[in-house]
Amino acid sequence: MTTPGRRSARFALRLLAAALIATPSAFPSVTVAQAARVRGEVTTAPTDRGSPVEGAPASVPGEPDPTIQYLDAIAHANDVIDFPPGERVTVGFTPRSGDTWSVGGGTSRALPAGRVSGSALRAVAQGATWAGQPAPRWKASSGDPAPPTVPADGAIGPILAGQTIGATVPQPDAVSAPAPAAVVSGNGLRREVFGFLPYWEVADTSTTFDWTVLSTVAYFSVGADAGGNLLKKNADGSVTTGWGGWTSSKMTTVINAAHQRGTRVVLTISCFAWTTGQQTTQSTLLGNATARSNLAKQVAAAVAERGADGVNLDFEPIVSGYADEFTALVRSVRSELDAIAPGYQLTFDTTGYIGNYPLEAATAPGGADAIFIMGYDYRGSSAGQAGSISPLSGPVYDLTDTISAYAARVSPSKLILGVPYYGRAWSTASDQLHAANISGTQYGTSVTAVYGAAADLAAQYGRRYDAVEQAPWTAYQKQTCTTTYGCVTAWRQLYYDDAASLKLRYDLINRTGLRGAGIWALGYDGTRPELYKALADKFLHDTTAPLVGIVALSITQRDAGFEVRWLGSDESSMGTYDVQVASDGGPWTDWRMATSATSSIFLGLDGHAYAFRARGRDSHGNQSAWTVASTATEPSLTVGGFGTVLLDGLKLRAGAGTSATIVGTVNTYDAVAITGGPVAADGYTWYEVTAPVRQWSPVDTVETGVWVASGSASTTYIAPRRPINATGVAATLADYAVGSGGTRLVTPNGDGITETVRLAWTANAALDSLALNVWRADGTLLGSRSLTATGSGPHTFDWDARVGGSIVADGTYVLQLVGTQGSVTSTAPSAKPISTEQLARFGVTVDHLPVIRLGGKDRYATAAAVSAATYGPGVPVVYLASGTGFADALAGAPAAGMQAGPVLLVTPTAI
């Protein structure tokens, strides 16, 4: 059974609508060494950093608040759970199809089943290493028979997707399992999915597993003491709850079922350092080589004898000055595991900030396979404002920043980003987004809520959405009654993640090429299926549409024909793009559709403005949406508008004001998208922006929800501009046309007909020089000749098919004007004149069409020669003669005679 505590606390969380709304929190308070929050959340008033261009970006503080893994472990420290001991694990691990993750420096491989039962493991004295004889080195190819998928006595059946683990029945009867949430693709899971399974969730009847989308289950946890001994026994000789859960019948069932589906089960070893006493324990353990060796041996034995598949080390945080010793422990654990069998997985946990974790050293060959980043707790109970505990983006240190920081030091293939299956509620001053935190004794303390309870509250009070941090939240009122303050009612804000927001975080994992996703914690979703489906949607198949945007255009174009570029990013590969154009703020029309190109020349008109937008389809058929609405509107610093930065080093801040935390800088000519404001503060006008934007919509990483000063009464830092996907044409060489009457044929044969083709244009400014370039249709520049028409105004030039004094060969050509004004160059029709559209509109055909003189001994012979040169042999011809008699029909006789075609005589009025 489960005795009162925070979970017997799990039942209270299932009734969170009562616990969070009407009563003070029932969760015990935890006294810990409080530390400054990560960027954007500080425990003291920020110092003034002067003007918008002074100061340095804030660094991430060295210590965060205690993590949810620690807080939950403390909350359940006094749980007394009756875990009946388990039988031996009889199903060894075999990698599933498509398991290509590197483990122990090599490919995934099979591992042995358990060696002893849970009862035998519990009988081991505190400090002992093996329950039986030390394990000999095991080889999957040794010829041993494959372990059975079901024990011979049939007592422990497999757990399939959706099946629950009974809380008090040691060996539950097998039941029919529902179908998995999704079908495994031919390549299996595309990313590792690493879920923590706390012992209090092992005991919960509502905990479900979808093995299809779980690659690793990490049992949480068994502690370690200063001497490197696993905490197996309490002072009174009873089994600790952590060791009891690990050796329980429930875990035997879990491990056997996981192995049947190619899922690993690993043991988490925890050694926290959030309090002074914990810091002493951890530093003593890490600082003593004998203690490290002892722990490594006991851990390897606990894994091998149980039939598990690896180890997760949750040492948080690392005591200052002990990073090297932690690396030594990691390498020692790897060595002991490898001595038993190659292929055991080894990971360690880190906070969202890196701190002093030895990332490179601890993941070098002979070390850990991967790092589990706890991508949550970015706001804790002491946060100044309510907000996402796992912000995807925004003005504070977020998941995007976290991945950038980690990936700058180790390969993304070594990173697992953990996401929360829980939320946090605060008492707040209002129900407005990011309201001030007033949590405490009077108004109610800040508490966490598992996903199931959070989703129920959002359904009851309405799901809201923070578009900047990309997280759902809800607000409601709660009454708190205390002896000191009586009964008071305050707003509560609860921020959490659901299937929709988690998919966005999984998209980030896919796009950045991480090893996979992690979960704190399995079971926190109860029996709800949507979070497993989100995993299937993102990690079984590629269902993520690409990011596509128009590369920022110049505000104005000197040429009527200008290049438009677009960019796409996809975790698989890009397929095709669709690009639309809107002229002068009008409707969107198709321009380039189903093209694999990433640029094209657009032929505009002088004095007009154009906006572009793009979408893309990847190699799996996922297509992005038309998300851009901004057209060629007039420049303005308003929400939905854009601005151009006018100086280097302009600071991006977490809020409006010179004392707000600096989170980055922008420089001259950078573009910003206005998302909020204006706000007047400290003598400046401030706007909330997305910056810097280099594509629209953004493809590159940007800062969102940050603030920047646009200027003061005397200084301007940001000028309004057109949307970066729009531009205007102010052509120097305008109204360019080739040919008259649609004819673009030159026949330089001396017959006086179409010997030249006329070019016409209007120069909107005088030029220093003007040249005519002649391009072949294959893009080869044939030659150039100077023109004298350098003044402003309309001009024409008749090209005679000559370059360098010689007539060009027959073929198709494009004639390009190139004018200069100092260092500025202008062109027509464009700077890159060879394209299908430009050839169709401006291409000139040169064809000599030589003059051939035909004659004969008489008129009949001459007529026959003309006919022979005009009509090919075998072509049936009929000749019509208009007249009143036979004599009139004789006019067609010579040709008819040559072609053997009849002559038809018709009256003059018949044709």
C-alpha cells in the first residue's frame, strides 16, 4: 500500500481541481539552498545598465533552482510502498529494427537476461556488490539459447502498449492490450525516446506504456552514499523504497515487456547536491577514488543481475570543483559495465544551463553515450512572473538557447532533450499573461501539477496560449484560508505543455539533429493517450513540414528585373517550393510553383512594389502552409511592421527599459519584426520584436519576444521599413523593351529587311557609362560594346547583330544594358539576364536567311525552280485560280506542273 505523502500525493494530484483552487497546497515544503534563476529571472532587483547600446549580454548564472526530479524525489522520500519482490528477468534485450544509436562506442547489441531474482537482490547486505557470483563476461554470439519471451511457468506475461501495472498484485494476469498508438515504420524510431519511470509511478495502476515509441525507460531511482554504496537498506534493516521498486515484481514485468519490444530499461543512480549536507555527501563520494570504484562496481552488478540495460547518473548539480572527479566516475562505470558485456547504455543528467558539467570529457570515448538535458524548470516557485517552465523561445533563456549552448560543445547526436509531463501553478496579481507572482502563505504557494490534472483544469477554465514562449496555460481563481490572513481569493496561473506544444519541441529536436527526446515523467499523463500519439507523430514517421521563408529583400531595387531567393530547412530533405507574389498590396498570385530552385529573377515594373511568400514540400510529402500575410505595405513601426537597425550593438532586452536583462544585440542594417509596443520607459520608446529576421517567415534561429529601443526624443535607432519579403522598384534603366511590333528577329543578310532589332529604354538618371552585353542562351557572355546614350530620358538603339565588329552566329541572344553611376551599377533586363522567362520576353533570334537567286531557260523553268525551292517533295498542294475562264487558270500552271497538284478555277467573288 501507499502511505500518506505527496503521492499518496498522486491521488491528491488527480483531484488537483480542488487542491489548486480551494485549499492551501498539501505538498510539504522543502528547504534548499536557493540560487539565482537563469537568464531573465533574478532574485534581486536588476542593476541599471545605462543606454540601449551599453552593457553586455547577461550570462547564464552558475546555479538554477532545484529541479523537479529532486523536488519530486524529496516529496516522495517518505512514501512506504509494499513492493512484492520480483522473479528473475527472463527476457534479454535485443535491439529493435532501426536501432542505430551508438552505445559504448559501437552499435546496439543484445544483452543478457537477469541472473537472480528480486528476493535475492534484496537479501544482499548494505555495501555488498553481488547477490550471486560475479557475472562472467557475456557475449551475445556465445551460442547460448535465446532467452524465452515468456517465463516457463507463464506467471509473468508481457505488457503491451496501453496495459497498466497493478499496484498491489505481484504477478498480474495477462490481459488483452489495445493496439499501439502508431505502427512502427520500416526504420523504427527515428529518435531515441528516453522516459523516466519513478518508483511511485511503478506503483500506480494508471501508468501505461506504449513500447512502440519508448526506446529507453529509466527507473528512478536508487541513491548512493558518501562511500559509494547503493542505498539498498534503511537504518533499521528494511529495504529502501528505491531498491524495493527496482527489485519488485512490477519492474520484472516492466523489464520483460520492454525487452519483448526492443526497449531498454536502465537504472538511475541519484546523488543530489542542493543542500549543504548533500553537497558534503556528493563531494566525499566524488573526491575519493575508492568510493567511486565501489559505486561503479555496485552499479554494474545491480544492472547485470537484474537483467537491465544500462545506467543513468543523476548527479545534480555537480559540486563546484568536482567536474574532473565526476568524469572519473563516469569512466569507471563504463569500464565496469564493459567488463560484463559491451553494449550497456550510459547517460547522465544535466540542467538546462550547462554550469560546470564536463560535457566533452564525460562523453569522450570510454565515457557516457549521451547527456539527458532537463529541459524544464526554467521557472520555479520563486519566479518573478508566471510563465512556461519549458519555453521554446522568448526573451528569457529557453530551449532553443539551451540546444545552441550544448551543441556548441558536443555533437547533437549525444544530446537528449527532456520535456515536462507536468506544469506549474502560481498565485498571480491578475489573469494577464506573465502576471506577477504573488505566491506564498497568504495567497497560496506555487505547486507543480502532473499533465493529466493540468489538462483537466485547462479544459475547465479554458486553454490559453503564449505565442512567444509557445506554451499553453490557463487562469482561474483560488481561495486560500489561513489562521493569519483568513480566507483570501487570488488568481492562479498554470503553465504546462500538451500534445500540441510538445510537438513543437519535438520539431526542434528533429531539426537540430539531437539524439532524441526525454520525459519527466512516465505516468504523469495517466491513461490519456494524446502524449504517446504526439511521440508517434513526430518520431515514428516524418510528419513535420519544413520551415520555408523568403530571404530578406532590399528595400528598393535599382533594376526592374531582380533576384528573389527563398530558403527551406527540413529534418529529411527539401523537395519542391511554391512561391507567390502580390503586386502593390494586391492579392497573392502564383509565380513559381513546384520548383526545386531556390531563386529566380522577377521582372517587375518601375514605380511598383512587390511582396513574395513561399511554402515548401519535403521528401516525405509534408507541406508547409502559406503563413505570411505581409505584403508591400507602407513602412511603419507598428505591430506587424518591420524596422531597420541604424547602428551597431543595439541591445535586445528581456523587457522595456534600460534595467531589463540584455539577451543579445543587433547591428546596422539588421531587420526586426514588430510584435508589441510601443512602451515609453527611461526616456526611450521600446518595441517588442523578433530579431534579427533574415527570412520571412524565419528559418534561421531568432530571438522572439525581446525588446529594443527605437530611439529617444533626439536619437533614432530603428527606422521603419517595408516587410523584408517585399520590395519596390526604382529602376535606373526603366521600360526596357526589345523589338517593335513583337518582332525580335535579325537577318543580317544584306536584303534590307530586319537587318537590325531596336532596343528601347528610359534612363531615370544620367549615367557615367553605358554598355551593351550580348549573352548566348546558354549563359555565356559573348561580348560587349559601348553605347553613347548616357543622358537621362528615353533612348533607343538598333542592334545589327554585331559584337566587336563581327556579326554573331545564328542563334538566340539576350541583350543586356549595363550602366554605371560612380560605383553603382544598374542593368536591364536584370543582373542575371538568362532565364526561361527573360529569353521568352527579351530573346533575340539571329538568322542570316541567305538570298538565293533562282532562274531557268524560260518563264516556265523559272516558275518550276521557285516552286521547288518553296515546297518540299511529297507535300500535296492544291492551287486556286481566281478568274472567269481557262486563260486565268494558266497563272498557276507552272507550279501545278512541278508539284503535280490540281488547279481549281473559282470566280473572283468566291474567295
